[in-house]
Amino acid sequence: MQRIGVFVCHCGTNIAATVDVEAVAEAAKSVPGVVFSADYPYMCSESGQDLVKESVQKYNLTNVVICSCSPRMHEKTFRKAVESIGMNPYMLEIANIREQCSWVHKDKEEGTEKAIMLMKAACAKATLNTPLTPGMLPVTKRALVIGGGIAGMQAALDIAEAGYEVDIVEQKPTIGGKMAQLDKTFPTLDCSSCIVTPKMVDVGQNDKIRILSYSDVEEVKGYIGNFDVKIKRKARYVDEDKCTGCGLCTEKCPMKKVPNEWNLELDTRSCVYIPFAQAVPKVATIDPRYCLKLNKGTCGICSKVCGVGAINYEAKDEIIEEKYGAIVAATGFEIADISRYDEYAYGQSPDVVTSLEYERLMSAAGPFGGHLLRPSDHKEPKKIVFVQCVGSREEESCKGGKEYCSKVCCMYTAKHAILTKDHYPDTDIYVFYIDVRTPGKLFDEFYRRAVEQYGVHYIKGAVGKVTPHKETGKLEVQGYDMILNEQMHIDADMVVLAAAVEPSHTARRMATMLTAPMDNNDFFTEAHAKLRPVESATAGVFLAGMCQGPKDIPETVSQASAAAAKVIGVLAKDQLVGNPCIAHPDELMCNGCSQCAGVCPYGAITYVEKEFRMPNRTTKMRRVAQVNEAVCQGCGACTVTCPSGAMDLRGFSNNEIMAEVDALCL
Amino acid sequence: MQEELIKRAVELMEDGTVNRVLGWQKGQFVYDITPAVFTSADELKENFVYNDFCGDNLSKYLKDETEKEGKVLVFLKPCDTYSFNQLLTEYKIHRENVYAIGIECYGKADVELLRRKGIDGILDVKNENGTLKIATIYGDEEVPMMEAMAERCVNCKSKKHVAYDELIGEDGEVLDSNRFDMVEKLEQMSAQERFDFWQGELSRCIRCNACRNVCPACTCEKCVFDNPDSGLYNKAAADSFEEKMFHIIRAYHVAGRCTDCGECSRVCPEHIPLHLLNRKFIKDYNELYGSFMAGAEVGQVSPMVDFTMDNDAEPSIVQKGGAE
Amino acid sequence: MSVKENTEFQPTIVAFCCNWCSYSGADLAGTNRLSYPTNVKIIRVPCSCRINPMFVLRAFQRGADGVILCGCHPGDCHYMEGNYHTRRRMTLLFSMLNYLGIESARTRVEWVSAAEGQRFVDVMDDFTAKITELGPNRRLEDLRCKKN
């Protein structure tokens, strides 16, 4: 039988002015189960808490009801207090008689009456309270970072710095990501390679970090602290441990006509290749699509020239299984496919390029060694038109564009304009924009510099059509200047399209494996837009970089470090304390219909076949729900879906809530 | 048809495909049919029946039958196949333990409709080209089959078999039925009229639980109304509130899973049109969230556990008359 | 159950509030000393999707004249999707109650954020006024649970 103690707080006059607290304490005495009641000026004070603790011990109380301020204010305080004397903290209920009574009502008589009802409801719920113990989960003290771009590298470095092992899974043969492909970075114009390649080396040399390049995450099972991950190591036909990265095989390889994705297929590479000089790990990879040995059984030159015998044509894809305590998703972005924008003649003329292609054209490591040349005739362009927001800020119904702003295009276009003008001052540059967005440190100054110092022509308007003229080799750009309200015709040598960024095409597959939510654009959704921006709603999964939304390099790096801090917070614990107020199924009632699993936003519900004892010493296999206590967050969506009432929520059980309803209505 | 079914059942039993048959068994009268499991050719030949009164949806019995040793043969009318799929979706049937034969159906008769015509003391009923020739102790009667057909068959939703291993007879199409007409009629009444209608109907409920026990969606291990800890424990309706509560909760629990097979109304000894509650849910979610037919496919996501972020109606449309 | 005797009808109103938005919104109303009728009694639930139709029926059975559910605005749910489920479930439940002839104005769902103390008060003022106008719940009452 419950022995409830009711403690009514005056909160100075905050409660006592509108609620007759003594009357509430007195009324409590006649509530079934209540064996003690008292009122006190400040229940949350040290002495108030002592009163609660002493009374629990003196009257052998099994439950405590505190009539005070909102539970959001002091529920934790009082739970801690009773826990300190050995009482289960979940045997305590709060009646909110301040925020939801004394502060909102004026009439003392009515206020007192409502306070008594609230007290009774809390007692009714308390009567049904059961002691709850949070589950303890072990933690595997290793982290997985999915994606080896700047976000993944930064996160891995920070986690390793704290002393934990990290694996980076990168689908390409090298880490480095998109940042390694950039020429310069805005607004400081430092050389992208010069800052990213030392980072890559740091990652490569860090003995806490293992790089699993040319690999894919195949399966993720488990939950925070205990993820089981299957990783596919694709066959690269070169032994990573033996290869020294000397590059002899790449020189001798006769198959030199493979489109070079590193330079966005603006030039070609050999079939056995190292993506670029500073690649990490610096090992060769054989492209199985083009290799003569693998496809036709001929050639085999690379094997002959390799001094260390690293080439292995028999290599097979390999699946490795690893355990991790936390996962960082840093799957990055791609440039959206803009081939459907016929009006810009992308695909019709090689001189219409995306900004990332332009970046490669300008790069010293690019196809033309840093000389800005037109891809078609290798001549220097004299007149360049930049078009902003290609595929961004557009209704989805309109050619399947992106509704969001890609965020980085305004700034990199200003960068392109400035860099071009720096090297080739006589170039004419036009930028067609909808808005120029430059929020960021030194961003607007940078853009103003392009306009004012460099004389870049910024035109608010749109480009309607780009027509390549074969005879002249010019691109006729028809645009519209919204400010002057007039049509424009520009005979350009090149057109650069600021194509929208979009999440990596592997992101959705990854999100499904991680049971992490995504938005309609396939960006990972953060657990809270304001307060938990680097966490996925799935516990133990953290987000860094473009996979969560468009952002520039410093933002990506900050988010990566923040995600790393969150990962360290998980790995630093020997055990994770769960939330005890979670769903739990009554297996005897569960009918295995699977409706609850369908509504769980966290994928916390699974089903098992279990043997049950039946009458007459028989047994029966039945499918029943199981809640993963580490994953469940306690929303209760499943409890309503369950027609059998088998699924209930601890701390807010059906009967507890109905007891409150009864007490408040009667 | 009956002879054909028996013949095929015997074949399947003899070649070892199945070891028993779930079918319909004749009762004392031509119209009181009960579902039964037959284990031998002799039993089948003696007692198996398939006639105009075989309305029972056999799919629910598969929950228990497929847990037993060996394969069971079941005959499924088109509307029963939907329940069959829904049960599969909910993991209630072990598919490998059942051999399903889809059989054609052109509507079943409801003996109650004959009685309402004043036909009593029925000895035998024969369907001759759409006319029921009825022999009674008072003499012979003739009733067109259409006039004796159960409401759910008049408003048949589908003649298509959505699941079977083998088909006997013809497969049809999903039909454009008028099954929501009565729901619409009720919706157009005033709140007071609706209240009076349902008060009148539900107050006859004797809480015999026949609707629940026959319902292929009611497959809980223990019904909340039988579970003292559920907060809904209720063996008999003590007043009009409890009568309503039972039926609201039951309709809510089967919403999104109910295939509108109409068994609840068929078995109700008080002739309460319970299917009108289920159809209200079906009509609402069809209108609000797009057309959905429980059991049309295995593994469908019911609108009751689904949502859209931007396009779902707000509950306030009920006041505004949107879903009334 | 009003203390003020021989006054007009005082409805009993049960308000289920989700812990993260609406319960905080109600707290904020208190912090800002915004007043709303004492008829409103709040029950805290973790999420609006925790509210089972049987709680709504139970409230009516035990003597509530109006039941209101408050949750985070769609898109803001602490549990990401809970209120989307609430929205569907309650739309269908309310429609069913309405179909049975129970006045649809007795049930309501409102989205109240933690910042909307004033909105919480406005919602409760309006709901209480509507229920008072509607009079006592008769169509979904349990005579055994009647007060007085």
C-alpha cells in the first residue's frame, strides 16, 4: 500500500497569495494513500528539501507529491533529493500549482480549489508510480566517420586528439573531398590545396586514425555506444600495404584515355591511377572498368613494372565488420546535374562549365596547369559570363530544381571573378544574379572589392538563353537586366554556371541504414534546428558538413569539431545512462502486428520470435515486439498505435494518465 | 460449384499437398452454415457445402490453423482475400502452411432478408438462374436473389482475388461500389439526428462480442476489453456511454486494417449496422489521405500509421465540415 | 463543481499538453501572469502522440465537457514526427465522434509552442467560452460519474 507524502510550497507569496496552501495541505490528508502532508515557504530550498527527506524517513513514505512550481523547473531537484536518501526518484510527482494555478488565476477561492484538484491528480498518478531504473549501456570506445572530406577529416582529427580510435570510410581512393579540388578559398584567397593537403597528411599519419578508402558502409546495426557496422572494402587490385605510391605503374599503363574524375573529366588519366599527387593514402588503384588485364586478360604491364609486387589482379571485394560507439555522417555534397537546363547550352558547348569545373580550369594542378583556357580551343577567354542560382532557389516543379539556396555560390563567383581579373586584368566579367548574399566575416567586403576594385559587372537579372556559334566560337548570351529593364546580348567566350549543390547520392541509403531522418532534399535533419544542430535525432549519430545543409568551409569545420566534441562526450563515458521513461511492451499481450514499429521515429522497435508457455504444458512460438531501451526516446507514439494496449510508456502509463483524468474530472 | 470444390479438395488431400480443409459445413438448415475443418474425403463429401449462404470469411481461422502441423486448404471468396492479405501483413498467418484457393462469388444471401419478407419455416433454398426457390413448411416461395442479397454483397467492393495459389472460377475486377452511400446519408443529417440514430442502434448492443470474435482484424492475444489492466476493461455495457465506447474503440482499433468484409454486421444478433462505423473511417482516410484499401497488397502502410508533413488535414476541419 | 454557487454552468475542461512545447507554453502564460479560466486542467504528456483516443473518451466519461489536445506546431515536434501522428489520429477520431452525433466543438487540437504563452491563453479562453455556450456534455456522459 502506498504511503504518500504531500508537500505544498508557498513559494514565498508566489503561490500563497492566490492559493490557500494550508487548505491544500489539509485537503491532502483526506486523499486515499496520503499519510503525511505539510506546507513550507520554500520547498526547493535546502531546508525545504530536508523537510521532504526527513518526512520520507520518519513516515516511511513510498511516494512524494510536491505541490510547487512547474516540473520543468524543479522536478530534477526534488528527484535528486529523494534519491539521496535511497528512494527511487520516479516515485515523485509534481503538481504544478504555480505556473498553472496561482500565477494564472486571481480568485483565491477558485485558485485553491484548482490547486487541490491538481494535488489530487498528482496523488492519483503517484499511487500508480512504479520505481524506474534507467538502463546502463556499455560503450565501444571507437568512432566511425563516414566521408573523408574536410568535415570527416576534421571530426576524425579532433576525436583522435582526445585519444579515441577513429575509422574514416571514404568511397573514393583518396580522402580530401571536394575541398581538395578547389583552387583558392574565399574570402582570403589562400590556396585550397595548401591548407587541405597538410590536413590529409595529418590524418594519414595519425596512429589513432585508420583510413578505409575506396570503401562503402554496407550495413549499420545497433545503437548508441554499440553500433555494428559492415564495411565493404572494394577491390583496388593494388596491395595498399605494399604500394609505395611511386607512380611507375601509372606512367607505364597503356590505357591513358580514362576520363579523369579528379579534373571533372576535363582531361584523361591512366587506368591504374593515383587521383592526384598529394593523395592520402598515396597508393594506386586499378579502375576495373577499363583495365585490359581484368577485362581481356591481356596487358599486365603494371604488374611487371611494380618493383614491390603490389599489383594483385585476383583481389576481391572484402566485407569487414567493426564495432563503434558513435558515428559521424559527413557524406558531403555533389554538384547537381544541370544537363536539363538546355537554355544554358551546358552539354552543347564545352565552354559552358560549372563553377567546380572552372575551379579545376584555374587550378595549377588542373588540366591546363593553371592557365585559364577555354576547353574547346584552348584559347584564353576574354569575356566570361557567370550565371548564379542555376538549379537553386527554384520551385521543384520547375525542372526539378532545388528550393534552397546553395549558400556558397555568391561568394565563390566573386572569388572566380577576382582571381580571373588578377591573372588576366583585361578580361570582361559579367555576373547575372537574383540576389547577392554575403553574410559572413569579410564576405561583403570581398564582394564589394570585386565590384568596386575589379570592375566586375554585376547584373541583377537572369540569362534567358545561351547560343553557341560554331563559326565564331562565341557564346551568345541573351540576358535581362532587371534594374535597367532592358535586354542584353553578350558575345561571351565562356559561360560559368553556379550549379546548385545537393547532398551526396549515397546520403539517403546511408540515412536509411542509420535510421537517421532526412528532409525532402535528402539533407540529414538535425535533432533540433536551434539547440542540437550537429546531432541526428538517432542517438549516437552526429552530422558534419554539407550533408546537413549547404555551408562553407569554416562552417563545415566548426560543425565537424562540434560533432567530434559530441562524439567524445559519448566515448568518454564507460556506460551510458538511458532514459527510464520509455516504451515497453507486455509480451503476453503483444500480438506481433508490427503497427508500432511503423510509427517509431527512431527505429527502436524490432520483433522477435519467442517461445511462450501455454496451457497443458505446451509451448507456442509468437512474434512479439521488443523495444531497444537505448534507442527509444519515450514519445509514446507506439502506445496509441497498439490495439492490444500491450505497449505502454513508463512514467506516463495509460493507467497513470487515466488516473489523472479521473481526478481532474470528478 | 460445390462438387467442383470437393473434388479439388479431395485431390489435394490425396496428393499430400494439404492434410486438411478449411471450409463451410452444412447445419441443420440450409442457411445455418458454420466454418469447419475437414480432415478426410469422407467428411468432405458428407458435410462440405458451398451455397448462397456461405458468407463466412474463413481467413481469420487461418491464424490458428496455420500454426498447426501440415498445410491447410482454404477457400477464399474475393472479399476474403483482402482479409487474408491483411492478416499476412500483420504476420498472423504462416503463409507456407496454407494453400489458398480463390473461388468466385456473386453475392451471398441473408436469411434475415427472407424472414423480413414474411418467409418462415424454410426447409430448402435453391438458386435457379438468379431466383431463389424456397421450400417452406407453408409452401413454396420465389424471391429474386438480388432481393435476398446481403447489403455488403449488393455494394460489393471487389470481385478481384488479391491473393491465391489457385483459382476456381473467374477472377473479377475491383468494383465502383456504392458502399459509402449510407455513410454519406448519415453525414448529411444533423448532429442530433445522427446522435439519435446511433443511440438507437447502439443501445441494442448486448455486448455478446460476436462482432469482435468474427472480425479478421481483431486478432489480439487479449482484447483490451478483456484485460483488467488496460483501463478499458468492460465485460458488459452498463450504460449508453459504455455501449458507444466499445464500438468507437473497436472501430478505431481496426481502422486502417479493416477490409470492410462486413462480417461484424452479418453476425450481430441485434442487426446493428456496425460496418457503417468502419466505413466512416475508410471513407475519411480515403478522402483525406488518398485512397487506401486494407489488404489490397501484403505489406502496405496503413494511413493510420503514416503521415505527410505538409498536406495532412488539421483536426479542425471536422468542425468546418470537411470530414463530416 | 464551481465554488461560486448558483452561478451559470461551469464546464470541466481537460487539456492534454505535450511536455516540450505546449506545457512550456502554459508555464510561460503563468510566468507572464496571463490569466485564463480555472476550468482548464492540464495533464502533462511527453508528446501529443501519447494521447490515446481512450483518454479522450475517458475524460468525457468522467465528466469533462470539453477535451483539448495541445502539441508542438507541425514540424517542431521534439520527437520529430509525433504531432503528425496526432494530427491524423485526432482528425479521424473527431470525425468519428462527430459522426456519432457528439458535438465536434467539444474536442479540439491546437498547436502551441513554448513561446506562445499568450496564444495558450487565447486558445483556452476561446475553448472555455465555446464549451460554456455548448452547455454540459450530455451525449457522451456516463450517468454514474455525474457530479452532485
